Amino acid sequence: MRVIDLSHPIRSGMTVFPGDLDVRVEPAVTIAEAGVSVLRLELGSHTGTHIDAPSHTVQGGATIDAVDLGRLVGPARVVDVSGLAPRTRIGVEDVREALREAEPGDIVLFRTGWSAQFDEPGYLDHPFLDAGIASALLDAGVTVVGVDALNPDETVADDPAPALPFHDVFLGAGGLIIENLTRLDLVTARAPRFVGLPLPIAGGDGAPLRAVVIEE
């Protein structure tokens, strides 16, 4: 069995969505002081590798603690859309063939290759998915999607209320979006088992999660 960790470590100063809370990880108690070590964490609910619940963009949508965890364990389908120029819009026709094999219960992960630029300024200039792909996934019975980028939508740093058409369609239908995955290039099996379990934040609009793929 081979376990591939698809998660970025949580650490001070890591990349966050523009305007989100900066991440701080620092000692709260030390062994020298009290005989034990405890860290203080300051972070937003969408820190690092994380999942968006419908309530992230949908008024009255399901919160993360209400999500059936069984939806986050299942066959992974990695769709390779790497090698694109910054801010390329990926359309339905670009991935239609790759999505033909998608089945209800599959967890579809888009590999842009942009995780290699995590914590670099260019990370915000990732390619992004057209909202038509969200509709195509839902039509195929797929309700969990992931990307190895900051956002399946285009990231606009200086817009206080950016348009999020992919989020609107997918979360609006009760879907779940996983962002900031990494190491998707290491996944070689055709449909390995994905496991991604979020922190059970009461009423949370999202949560960090540890995402892995298990190849037998």
C-alpha cells in the first residue's frame, strides 16, 4: 500500500486567499517552562489544503460539520490540465474526454501543476475552471472536486467581492470543493482511493483537511 499525502503543511506566513486571515503558528507553552509543548494557532477556516462547504458561498447552505464524511472517501480521478499559461480558462471541451469515465461517487481532482508555485507570487495566477465544468461534473453525478491551485475560479487579488461562477454552480448544488492540493503528479493508479477528512468545525463554512490518496 502506498499513501500519497496531498496536503500542504500549515505554517506561519503560508499563502492564503487575498484578504483572508494570515496564518500564525507559534509556541504557547514550552517544555522549558511547563514540561510540555503546546502551539498557538491563528488561521482562517480556508487555510492551506482545505474544503469549501456549501455555506461558504450559499446563504443557508450546509456547513462542514453536516457533511457526510462518506462523500470524502472514494475513487479519485485525476484530470491532467498541466502546462497551461497563467490565467488560462479551462473549458468543458478541454476536459470532456477525461470526464467521460467519471461516475457518481468519484472524487475528481484537476492537476494544473500550479502547486509547484505555492508560496510564490505567481501562485495567484493559476489557470481556472469554467463554470460549465461544474455543470458537467454534476451531470455525471460527481459532487466532490479538487484542484491543486488556490481556487477553481479565477483569483482576482484586488476585488473585494470577486465573481465565483464555479463555486456558485457547484456549491449551489450541494457540492464540495477542495483547494490547494499538492503532489497530484505522484498519483499513478487509475482510480486510487481518496480520503480527505476536514476538522469538524461547528457551523463551519469550510475547514483544513488532510487529503491522501491510497494506491494498493
